[in-house]
Amino acid sequence: MAALICGSLAFDTIMTFEGRFGEQILPDQLHILNVSFLVPSLRRDFGGCAGNIAYSLRLLGGEPVPMAMLGSDGGDYLARLKDLGISTAHVGQASDTYTAQAMIMTDRDNNQITAFHPGAMMQAHANRIEPGTDVQIGIVAPDGREAMLQHAAQFVTAGIPFVFDPGQGLPMFSGEDLAQFVEQSTWVTVNDYEGKMLCERTGWSCAEISRRVKGLVVTLGAQGCEVWEDGEKTLVPPVAPTQVVDPTGCGDAWRGALLFGLERGWPLVRCAELGNRVGALKIAQRGPQNYTLDFIPA
């Protein structure tokens, strides 16, 4: 069964700062902030939420169909998707701009500072979900603002159940916008920070949001995740990684596993358990699309 993954495709430039951001930033000098971080290691990876989620889902044996926009420099990404056996039927390419670029710096405590250039992502609304599309499930992940709004509405029109995953795009939307997303979606996923912002902007608690959808999941990093269904919370414990190397893309790896389970009609708690397991594999490897599985999903 195919899963339509609406979100960004991006190139990630990932840097490691061997100290702690908190030791370099003086709280009483934030109004004249001027800092520089020495980053001994630097690499460039394929990334973006749609690409990362598709990688995870494909690794598990699912059929991801990313819907995204690349720029004039996106030829290598198209080739990679094809090499992985991932459909490019709904991947557009804009000739007048670059592919989205994320510059991510991680400190020794896995805190991150990210600068993001949206590039071709801002044209992602040109891709449309048409009724009759041969997919069984979808996700609206971080993307251009207009694309997220339009794709959610198009999923509803097409009668396709979908996950709303606002991620780092959440601050772009008002409380009214977010309430509409929740009402349109079938499931909602956020991390703990995003969850607090979602609740604050909509005026709804996690319990209230979970009554408007089939389920709400709040990921908690090393503490596992909370699964909310019909107002009730279940804490799904974490899976300990073999080592903590790089958190970049862990949430997307988790969401690929979520789609894999939802496609198969699993209970949401079981989906979350698989997500925690895949996230633990991801964090032990550098880059968002370089990990492999050490198990065969049942």
C-alpha cells in the first residue's frame, strides 16, 4: 500500500560543535549576540522531512511516494530516490531556484541550531493531490506554508486519511489554522515542544486534541513518547540506542515507522513502539538517511 508523503526534500549541511551552546551564550548579552562556533566536522547529507520519512518507510518495506519540490541542483537527489526504489512521480523540479538547504549545528548535548533556506520548497503547492490518487494513507509534514494548507484540504477532498505533522513549520500558523489542520486530519504527531505550542495556540489540551482525531502522539526524545487516544494517555517507553551520535532526522525516522504501522492497521501504541525502535537505530548513525535495520518488522 502506498503512502503519500507531503513535505520537503533538502540538502543538510551538518556540523558538530564539540562544546555546549549554553557555555558560549551570555544570557545578559542576548540583545547584542555575536557568537562564532568552531565546527571541526562538516558533511552534506540528503535530507528534508519527506525524504527522511520516505527513507525510513522504504527501509521497513513500505511503499513511500514523496510529494515535494526540488530545485535546479536536485538531480543527485532524484537519482538517489530512484536508486532506493522510491517513486519520483510526484517530485517536481523548479529551474529558477535551489533545492531547500538546512545548515544544522549540534553541540555535545545534542542541542541544535538550524538555519534553513526554503528555496524550491516554497513552490511545493504546485503539486496537487487529485481524487483517485492510488494511495491509502498520507502525511502533511513540514513544507511551504501554502503547500501544507492546500495538501491537507486535498487529502480531505480525496478521502485519504492522513497524519498532520507540523514540525518546525508550526510557528507559521495561527491558532485558527492549526485547529483546522487538527479537524481535517486523522492523526497528529508533534514533539514535546511543538505539543505545548499546539496546545497554546489552539487552546486545546492534548486530551481534547486526541478526542478530535483517532490519535495524538507526542514524542519525548530519550523518554519515549505519549500516545493519546480519546482523552487517555499511554506512555510508550524508549528503546535505548547503542550510542548517541546524531539526532538529525530521528523524528522523521519515527514517522516513517508510524506510517508503516498505520498502513497495516496496527494499534497506535504498536506503531509508536516501532517508531521508538527505528529512532534508536537512527540516532546511533550520522546523517538522516544513513542507518540500516537490525531486525525484520513483523
